[in-house]
Amino acid sequence: MNNWVIIFTALAYLSLLFAIASWGDKQRKMNASQYRPMVYSLSLAVYCTSWTFFGSVGLASERGLEFLTIYIGPVLVYLFGHRMLRRILRVSKAERITSIADFLAARYGKSFSVAALATVIAVVGTVPYIALQLKAVAGSIELMITHESSGTGNPFPGDMAMMVAALLALFAILFGTRHADATEHQDGMVMAIAVESVIKLVAFLTIGVAVTFFMFDTPATLMDAIRANERVQAALSYQTSPTTWIVMTMLSGMAILMLPRQFYISVVENRSERELETATWLFPLYLLAINIFVLPIAFAGITTIGSQASADLYVVAIPLLKGDDLLALVSLIGGMSAATAMVIVASVALSIMISNDLVIPVLLKRAKIPTAGEKEDWSRIILNVRRASICLILVAALFYHQEIADNIRLASIGLLSFAALAQFAPAFIGALVWRNANARGAVLGMTAGILFWGYTLLLPSFLPDDATLLTDGLWGFAALRPQALFGSIAEPLNHGVLWSLAANTLFFVIGSLSRAATPRERIQAAIFVPRESAQIAGLRRFRTAVTNSELKDTISRYLGAERTERSFQTFEQSEGRKFTGSQLADAGTIRFAEQLLASAVGSSSARLVLSLLFQRVDANSRNAYRLLDDASEALQQNRDLLQIALDQMEDGITVYDQDFRLSCWNRQFRTLFDLPDELGQVGTSISRVIEHLAQRGDIAKGDEETILERMTVTHLTWQIELMSSGRVIEVRSNPMPSGGVVASYADITDRVKADLALKRANETLEQRVAARTAELMELNEELGQAQRLAEEANLGKTRFLAGAGHDILQPLNAARLYCSALKESIADDPTRSALSNIDSSLDSVETILGAVLDISRLDTGALKPKETTFRLDSMLEQIRNDFQPSAREKGLALRIVPSALHVETDRNLFRRLLQNLVSNAIKYTRTGKVVVGVRRRGPLCEIQVFDTGIGIREDKLDTVFREFTRLDEGAREAEGLGLGLSIVDRIARVLRLEIRISSQPGKGTCFSVLIPVTQANPLEIVAPSGPGKASRGSLAGTRVLCIDNDARILDGMRMLLENWGCEVLAYTGAAEFADAFARDGQVPDVLVADYHLDGATGFEAISAIHQVLGQPVPSIMLTANRSDEVKAAAEERQIPLLYKPVKPAALRTALTRSRRIVTRAAE
């Protein structure tokens, strides 16, 4: 690859960033709110710098998983700290905060000292971080050029880092310093940062996939090389101390909040809390994705490159070594994306801090505020200061880059910056939780912390390892060794972080306790920390000679005349009054002007500007500073006093301005209507509140306009009923002198209920009955609805069991067909008797499986018992036949006592109940006998099953009917699932029968079933016809077409039907028959189809065959699906339906009827 290609690619990428940023600025006026949460979340990935792209691989190559600590902290903050993040956002928006220094200054009385010190710390801590980016980008480009320098030479022989810094400075100036108002969103820059986040993620994943799966033939080859390499094994076995894990995780958690670039992106560039909600899951997901291939790349680099190149550059070096120039360019672009994003955002954020909190306050103190005739464009000065700051920051980063040793790890430089910026932590956290913290404590704490950081961490980074200061300590005192203060032994990073933060916290607490907070600090503390219910002092009056015109002129020099005028017009509309230029500025106007000015120059500088203005205008200049404090405190106290008074009232109160937007309210108003936080904000319109109530179902959809009209009509009292809670609210509205409406809301639910109760007491009995009837009908409707829902909920279960029944019954159906075919073809009586027994057993299995499938619907009442009258003898004889072989096999005597009694119940379910009892008796009886008999008990009969088995303890008698419950004795005796007696209990409850049990352990058990005795039904007493061979003449010559996707079913069906004299055509589907019909043209007389076919139903197959034949053919449907839907479909098409396993007699009857239809049609 030519060196010019490398340089051209880098320049083309930077040009692409310019184009994206320009496009993003042009799109800012378009409605792209749906994309903003995604862009915001991706822009947060500016946290992932070249340290992530290059340095994590380098750290992993030496210390294994230690690199993960840099990402665990941010993930924990965004997953579990979103409430804190939301609070920081709200405070910052309310105070128009522009940077981390501005945040701290605003909390501590808008102190210039706090802001200036925080700015210095931010610059000192960020410059090494920017140097890290320059080192990474320059190093990767130089590595590629050196690798390709086979005689072509370097087209840019100068300092590569300097060229990169110049280009990045140009980008930051063009797209980060366009507005003096730092709270205005830099849409183009943010869009470019988001795109860079995507590019570096895609680039790193591409390299990871290529290295892991392609460059080493197979992943197994790479794994073999890793196992054989001692350096890799050393990295994997590296034991990071718990202290290091805690310290580095803590540093990364602080960094995600307090790095200047992170604060700028997450707070200043945030537009809504919806963006933060998206970021709480998308940003951790991004961090997880970009670290997936860190270890594979690091270990691949060790095994292939080793020490030939810096481990920090393995991401670039591996593709170069493998000769993959395109992948090397992808790596270069990814690394540039990671580095340039950080440098651009960090330089912009630092330039705002330097201009607002260092340079502008100094210029303001030295310069006099010009009079109205001495116009000066301060907005231009602010922008020029920021542009110069960006250049100086990058120059300082270049100097640091040139001074540090080449062998210093990128991760070491990053951690050094993290430790410096962590010095904000005590003041930052104290700002949110400690009301008594003040500016003195913040200044002392940050000063102590940064000094300890400089001595224990920064200074050693410039010194060789054998420097006297490091080995002997300052002035020869061993206790003052930078990396072993007072004899403490720890890793250098842990040592420096713990000492600096400890000193910072100690001096922060001592400084804050050394004096009381000033009025300004107390006011700001009330804003940042939730206020307590305290007594508010009386308001202080003040006077000033500053006019509204002078106030506007001063602010316009920093924000521009157009923006200032627009902002004051908005303020006038919100206040509902017009300001004249000669009118003296009141406290509210001064407070608004201070906040407006803070958006351009920061809170501390804004206070200084207004104080200097007062100093020039007021006669008593000594009161200038105190005047602004008094005004701000008076406004805050006035607001607090009003809010406390309103919140103590029982009724809800709201005040709407002339545009019917919320300007004041109390807690009871939101409680009565159960309104969310977003509707309890200044500027919320009445229409939004009404829309919310309608969406929640509190008011009818058609009543919105009526309620809105009532709310805006004054001197009106009316009621509104909230449907969701049943609460009735009385609303009274009255006009405001300056326009707008004040409304009160009283909960009159109890009064309304009392009135309704009185009316009901006076109603006639007939009306009460009508009301009760209506209530009963409503309850019945609800009951019907609940029953329908229950049926729908069990529909899926029924369908599953139907499908399972089909799969289970398919082989049984084939067995029955084979058995029936053998019976038809064998004349030998002993063999026919055996086949009859097999057929009877198959019939029992069919009945059992059918019962199991039906029981699934018994619990829900979906299956109703079909009661018939029958004689017990026939059922008992069948049970004898079913269980005699198994009893004989165990050496038990099975005795069935006959009975001539008749009972009326569901024969199949009752038989299943007795089968389970007899099966259990045989299973748990070792020796002896099992007796089944019937005793007459007046109008009842008691069917008893005795055994001489192991018995059941008395304390276990209540548990044997539970599902999947098996007693220890029974589990040792026989295998099972513990479902038999549970099914017995369910059937007994469905059939409304009583089950009794008595037992003696070691002697046996008796189960009894009580059932009413009934009279014999004459229709039931019919002598069954003796078995005999069916006549073959009635079906002889009948051509039957069989469709089934199971070959065994088709074979069994062919054998049975051919024994009956039928000509059988057997196919697996309609398509196969269509091909055969096209060849031989054979037309069937009768069609027999299975319901479950491959990719179609039997009904669809029948329709398709009818279309092939061009005429309908009598059809029969076979299925194991006993659902009502299949039955209804068959009835609708007038197709006979037979359930599997198919009884031959039923099949023959159906075929005979179908044959007659064909014969009649032929005649």
C-alpha cells in the first residue's frame, strides 16, 4: 500500500466528519426528535477513546481481565444511577449550566474561586488524556507508514501528532464555537460524534471477527497457539488485587459523570429525559459490544507479533503482519474515530470552561462596564477566547506527548487523567447530598486533592524509576516518597488515588464546617439538595437604580441584541406585563437576567457582570454584591413561602396565565387528579391535563371540549367525576386581575355518596328491585366474560393435547388396523381368540388415552360427562380381562365378584376410575390377592377394591391424591409418576362420586366408590351379536382411495380393506394422487383421508382431490383430534368423522353407507 493512500484515507475521513457535522447543523430545524435518543446515546460513547480501541488490547496483553474495570463503573452508573442522572439533568437545565466547573460554581454560591479552580483541574487532568489520543493516532499512522516505507518515503516527514492536532483544532473551532450561548446545542458536532461511535464499533468488531475466525485458518488454530504461549498464560493468570478492582471501577464510575467531555455531552447536549431513558440501556450495551474481542486480539498479537511492536498497536499491527492492507485501513479509521471524537468534545468543553470561568471574569474585573453609548460586542470576544483556548489546549497536549516516554502504556496515561478529574468527586457528590457544604470546603478539598495527585501520580510519570525523589523522598525524608507516603505500600495508582481523595474529602469537610454558608450558598443548596420543611425568614426589600434598558444593553453585549430581545419578550409574556426602558429593574427581572447571562458566560461570571453594573449605577457601591444576593434570596424565599402555604391547604389550587398555562399549583392538586411529574411543571397547558385524563379513562373522549370550555370560563362551579377512581371533584374558577384563571378543587366524593344514598332510600321497592336486577345482569355479564376468557386461555392447552393425542394414537391406529386385517384373514379359532384379546387390549389403551386427553378439559368444565345406564357386570368382566395377565405375572389372584346392579354415569370415565384403582392394587401388592366386589348400600352401591399390599400410613391418607406424590414405601415397591390416584380424584369430582379409603400398613388397603343404583334401561339390554366374519360381498369391488402421511397406517388400511374385498389406492397426499391419476385415470368410489397431513388438513386434501377428479366423491375423515372445531368443520361439509384408533366395524359401516350413495347415484 502506498504511503499516500494512508495519508489520503486519514484526510478523507476527517473531511467526512466535516461533511457530517455540516449536514447535522442543517438538519437541526427538521423534526428529528424520534432519532435524538439514539444519537444522544451513541454520542455518550465518546467515553470510548483510543484507550478503548488500542489501550485495552495493550492492557489485556499483560494483565488479562483488568481492562474491564474501566467499563464496569459506567455500566453500573447508567444501569442503577439513572435517578441521580435525572436529578443532575433537571438542576443543570434549571440553572442553565454549561460545564462541570459551572455546575460546581452554581452549587457553591456561584463562586468564582470554585469555578476557576475546577477549570484549572479540568485542564490539567484532560491535557494528558488528549496527549494519549495524539499518541495513539500518530503512532498508528507512523506504524503503517513505516511498514510500507519500501523506498517511497514518508510524504509528510514532519511531526505526525502536530498535523493531527492542527486538523482536530480546526474541526473543533468550526463546529464547537459557533454560538456564544454555550447552552445552545451543537447538533452538527454531536451528529459527527455519534457517527464516529458507530464507525469505531464496526471497525473493532470487524477486526475482532477477522482475527478470531479467519486470520488463523480456524479459531481452533488460534486457541492452540494461545495455549502454547507462555506470555498469554501469564496474562490470563495475572491476579489483579481487589483494591485495584475497586479503585479502577470507582475511577471509571466518577469519570463517566465528571470528565468535562462526558458532562458536556450527557448534560449540556441533552434535550429531554427521554434521551436519558434510552441511554440507560443502549450505552451499557455499546460498552459490552466494543469489548467482546479485546482478549482474542491481545492474545493473537502476543502469539504472532510479540515484542516486535507495542502491544497498544496490536490492532493495527496484526493486519499489517498478515498482509491485509484493507483491514489495516479499517483499524486506522476506527482508531482515528475513537481519538478524534474525544479530542474535539474535550477541547470544546474545556474552551467553554476557560472562557466562562477564567478569562472573562478577569477581563470583567479589569474593564469598566461601558455606558449605553459605548457599545462593545462581547459575544465576539467570548468566541475568540474559546477558539484560542482550543489551540492552547492542543499545544499543551502536544508538549506532554513529546515529553512522556514512548514505552508508557496508553492505559497508564488514561488512568492518570481519571485520577486527576476524580478530584471533583467530593465537591460534586457533596453538592447533591450535603446542604451545609460551601465554597470554602470545595476550594480547600479540590486544592488538597490536586496537589496530592500531582505529587503522587503526575510527578513520577516524568521521572525515571531510579530518581532520588522516588527512592529517598522529598529532602531525603523516606516518609515523603511520592509512591510510598508515610510508609504506605500499594500499587502506584491505588496509592495516589486513595491519598488524594482522602485529603480532598478531609479538607472539604473541614472547610465546610469552618464557616456558615452565605445566603447565596443557602439558596443554591436549596436548589441542588431537596429542601426541608423549615421556617422561611422574612423577605428583605432592596432598591436599585439600574433600568430595564441598561440591563438589556449589558446582556446583549454577551448574547447579541437579537437573542437578548427575544428572551426578554418571552419573559414579558410569562410575567403578563410590559417593561419600559426607563423603568427600574425589579427583583424578578434581575433574577431572569442573571440566569440568561449565565447561559453565555457561566454562573459566577454572570453574577460578577451584574454586580459591576450595580456598582457603576448605584451610589453605594459597597452594597453591589449584597444587592444581588438579597434579590435572589428574596425571590427564592417568596416562592418557598407561597408554596408552603398552598401545600397546607386541603383543596387543590392552580393558577393559569392568560394563555391558560400552569404557573402555580399545590401538592393537593396533583394528588386529587393523580397527575404524573411531567404535568406538574410551569407552562403545562390545561389541554394537556385534560388529554391525560381522557387517555387514562377518567373522562369520556367526547367530553374533552366541554370540560376545557368550563375550565376557561370564570365564576363557574361545576363537578367532574374521575371514572378510574370514582372520585368526584368540585371545581371553582375565578378570574385573575392580569388575565388568566385561578381554580380550586375540592374532593366531594363523600358528600355525593351521601346524597345518592339518601335518594336510594327514597326510591320505591320496584326501583330497588330493578337496580338489583341490573346489578345481577352486570355480574352475570362479567361472569360470562370471565368464563369466555378462561375458555380462551385453555384453548391453546386443548390444541396441544389434541396434537399430542394425534401423535400417540397414530401407532395404536396402525396396530388396530393390522390386528383387524389378521382377524379377517385367519380362520383358526385359537389364533382369532388371541387376536380378539389383542383387539380388546388395544381398545382399553384407546379408552385410557382418550380419557387422559379428556381429563385435561375436566378441570375447566370444558368436557361434560356423557351419562348412560349400564350393568356393572359387563364393566367388571372387561376389567378382569384387562388385568388378569398382569396379576398372573406377579403371582397374585385377581377375583372379580359379579353384580347385576345397574348404574347411570359416564361409562368411559367410570371405567377409567376403576382401572386406576385395580392397577394400583396390583402394582403395590407383593403376595396374596386383589378382590373387586360390589355391596348394596340402600339407594347406593359401593364398589370396593381390596388388596393385601403394603398399605398406607394413616397420616399419609390425605396426600395420596396429590399430583406427582409418591410415598416412600410405594416408590421402593414399584415405578410410577404418582398420577393414578390424582386422576381418580379428578374423575370422582367430575362424576360427583365419593371416594373412601381405609388401610393398615403391612396388611392391605381398600378403596371404595359410592354410586347411586338405577333401574335398567331396556334399550341397553340387547344381546350382543356373536363374533363372526363379516360378509365381503357388500364391499367387494369397491375402489377406496386412502390418504395418510403415515406409511404404517396406509399398509394396515390396505390389508384390512383388501380382506373386505376392496380395491385400495393408497397415497400420502393429494399431490401424489394427482400424479397417479394423470397416469392411470383410476377414479375411486370412496375417499378415506386423515385430518393431519404434511402441510395441509384432510379437508384441504379432499377438496384438492375433488378438483382433480372433476366431481365429488363420498368421503370419510379419520382423526385423533377430538376438538369441537374439527367436528364442526366435518358437519359443515357433511363428511362422516371417525376417531382414531378406528374401530373396524365403524369403518365398515361408514364405507357401506358411502358405497350405497355411489350405487344410488349410478342408478
